[in-house]
Amino acid sequence: MRKKINFSAITPWNALVRSALVCSIFAVVVFGLAYRRIEPLPLNEAPLHFNSTYAYDYMRHLAKNYPNRVTWGPNRKAAGAWLKSELIKLGYTPKSLYFSEVIAGKQYTDLENIYVEKQGTTHPNEIVVAMAHYDVVDTTSEGAMDDASGVGVVLELARVFAHEKSDRTLIFMLTDSEEYGAFWGATAFAQSFEKADQIVAAANFDFVAPEKQSKILTLCDGLKSGFTPLWLREIALDSLRSLGSTEVLDLDGIVEFIERAMQIPPADHGAFLAAGIPAFNWVGQTDHFTYVMAHYHHTLYDVAEAMQEKSFDSFGKGAERVIRSINSLPRIPTPTRDSSYWKVSPHYYLPGWAVTLLHILAFIPFLSYGSIKFGRTFRTTPKSRVWEVVQNEIKLMAVLLGSLIAGYAIMLLLPALRVITLYENFPATQKSLLLYSPNFFAMIAVLAGIAAVYLLFTKTFIRPNDSEGYVEIRHALHAGFLTLIILLALVKNSYLAVLLLLPPAYLWTAIRRRRRPEDRLLNGLLLLGGAITFLATAMLLTTIFNVGVVYWYIFLAAAYGLISAYSVVLFFMALTVMIRLFRSFVL
């Protein structure tokens, strides 16, 4: 006779270990079945006509004759007029897409994306876009690298294709306000251009590197959502590789994982991807790129003299080849806009369904632990007592979470009240002086609001003994609440869920119930360890992206909507669990 499994005898830790073993085997099977080799698309091998001298001269003229092209300045308008005159010389009829934006509390209504269209013959309803931005930040002057160099590439591409027949419709565009409003010009085009749904690919060029360029990096991350479809990403990479004259960089594997989790892009392609338009960005690099970003990017040293004409050759010819290759494809791969894959290595990828399943499997052992712990706790304690403790803990967490959300509401009001500078969306401009000057009054106002609401809620809803005893029941409830957070995060962005919630899911599970000093110290370290990936991500933003004081950047990003309300609330929910665990097992 087969012996029945006594589920009541299974401990939470047994459940975790067993489910971890089963999930690991299942994950290996899924990985092995889904692991696929990337199939290359055909490249157009026609002779390339990109002239690096012309592109360099365009860059130099724009940088030297129209410095200080800040979005709100007169030189930006003058630069726009010159760009249109150059496009007319090439035989095009320039068009303008005007849009408005609030910058530093003032509304500007004459911001201008400039573009030309070359009608396709065989696939006129499929559009390929080549673009770069012509505005600069207020911490630089000439903006030769960022992004007069990209403008030079786009103008030269427009010249190359001016008198050729094109299978698909080509658009050559120069965007305004890339540096402010989180790519406001590209966002306006994606939202307002009447044929935006016909765009099958967009190539953004931001930027050719100064000094001796040796590498070109392809970036694929969208703004809050979206990622470059695999077919477009590969044809962009292969177009560069076909030249054999530059090192081709691609962020795959774990770096792509982090990129997909963060979804904070550095250029206009991010706005297109967020709108569901396939796009990618090229960034020229030197052998000392960290130095280049610190010394030249968004500084007064970003001048034409720092640029080398030779660098435009591989960049521009790669751009021409990718445009020609997309243009000549017999058909655009389908699904055209699918970006759910994960490129795990240079030649292999996992499809979206497998990635999502693996992300879910990563949390199954924790969910098994939590469910068994929850069940055992409730079976070994009188139901009336369990219900009382659960009600009390839910009240305590609700009071804390409600106070944090009230602080967030105050944060959202700060721009409208002019307590912090008013923008339509967080400008996200690297090295902006705004990022290095925290408004302590604003932060103190938010903290004071949180404290006031917390004291009010505590006095109204909490009794003095509500937080006492029964830590086992409270810990089980915390696990249940963390499970809810994980499920909501998986729905939003499963990469972010794994990156930020996998450490707390397992480290906070290991918290000890005993109250000895060494146990409290260990519990404190476990709680801090659960936040390690969040802290590491914050440090990454500071050191690589030059976003100033990291806590101030995060504050502004939340206040202006760069970080969505959904993500902010999930963060506060996780913070609530962390604070309650600290109160119950460390203090």
C-alpha cells in the first residue's frame, strides 16, 4: 500500500529546499528546450557612399556657428533654420512638427522637430527613420559630440539617399528637446506624427565619440517600457560587423537583464520604444570611455576640435548599411515589434515565454516556504488569536504604507506648487546643475508630511499593545504581503521583480525569531542584504550615468513621473515590510 504524504509534517524549510530542487530541474529543462540560435538577416552589400568629410563638416558648422543650442535659446531656432536650408540644398522639402513644453517653470510653444520624407516605391507604407538631436544642455556650448556629430551623420545620410530610389519610405529627422523632458521631441513625434504606426524601424545616432573612436555600442532600452526587437538589433550589429573596421559592442546576458529592469535610456530611441516603435541607438566609444563621459559629455570641452573625421567613417558607413539593409528586406520580420526575448549570449536567445516562466520559477521556492509557514502558523495557534494578531499587523502596515503614500502625494504636488522647479517630465539631463543641488526643504516637507500622517493614523487606529508578541504570525503575514508585492511586480516588469525582490524574498525568509543580541545583529544584516541590489542599482546610476546626488535624483524621478506611480507604490509596499520586520526582529 502506497504511503500518503503527510503535508502537515513538511516544514517551511523542507518545502523551500524541495521546491528549489524541483524548480532548478524544471528551469534547466525549460532553458534547454527554449534556447535558440539567432538567425542573421541578409545585409545589403551595395557599395557605400557615405562621405566622412561631409559629415564632419556638417558637425563642425553646427557646433561652431550655432553654439548654446539650448531648447529655450535663440541659437536653437537659428540652428533649425540652417538645418532646413541644408536639406533644401539636398533637394528635399523640410517639414516641421512643432510641440510645446514646460521647462524650468516656463512654457515654450515653438519647439521644432525637423524632418524630410523620401517616398518609398514598393513598400511606401513602411517607414524607416534615421534621427539625431540638434539641441544641447546648458552645461556645454558647442555640443560637437552630443549631438552635432549625430546631426552630421543624418545630414550625410540624407545626401546619400537623396537621388536614389527607395523601396520603403525614408525619414531623416533632427529632433529638438532631447536633453529636456525625457526626450520630449522624440516623444512628441511618436505621439503626434500621423503615420507613426507605419514606422517599422528607427535608428538614432547619439553620438560619434571624440578623440580616437574604437568601438560602437548598440543600446536597446525603452523609456519605462519597450526594448529593441531582436531582428532590428541584429541587423544593426551585423551592419557594423560587416565593415570590419571597429569593435562592435552589445549588452547581452546579465547586463541586458539589468538594462531591461531599469528601463532608463540615455537617448531618443527610448521614447520611440516606449511608444511601441522599433528603434535602437548607437554610441561611439573610445578605449577610455569612462574618461570621455566625465571629461567631454555635457561639458564645455565638448568642442569640434575634440572630434576626428576618421571616426565618422565607420559610424556613418555602418549607418548607411543598416538603412540600406532594412530598406531592401523582402519583408519586415514578424512579429515586427516583439521585444519579449532575452539575448543570453552573442549568438543565442530565449523567447519571451521562457523568460517569464524562468522568472516565475525563481520565486516558487519562496512561495512554497511562505504558504507552508502560513498554514503551520495558523494550525498551531488558536484561530481567534491568529485573527486578532493578523488584524493588528495589517493595521500597522496599512498605517505605515498610507503614510508613505501620503508623502508621495505631497511629492507630486511640489512641482505644481513651485517648491521644486516645474517641468512637464523630469529632464533627466546628465550633469545638470539641478541634480547636484538637493532641495532639502522639499525633502524635509515630504518627510514631515509622512511623519504627521503617521502620527495621526497611529493615534486614530492603533492601540498601544497592537504591535506586541506573536512574531511568528507576523512573520508569516509579512511573507504573504511580500508575495503580493512579487506578483504585482512580475506583472509590471519581471526583470525588475527578479533584480530587486529576489534578494529580500530569500534573505528576509532567513530572519531568526530569537531575541539574543547576535540574532538581532544577524537579522539586521539580512534586512540590509535584501536591499543590496537596490543600493547597487542606485550606485550604478551615480557612477556611470552622472546623475548627481543619487537620493535627489530618485526623489526627482518619482516627483516628475520618470519612475511610475505603480513602481513607487510597490517600492513603498516593500519598504513597509522591511520596516515592520526591523521593528519585530531587530529592535
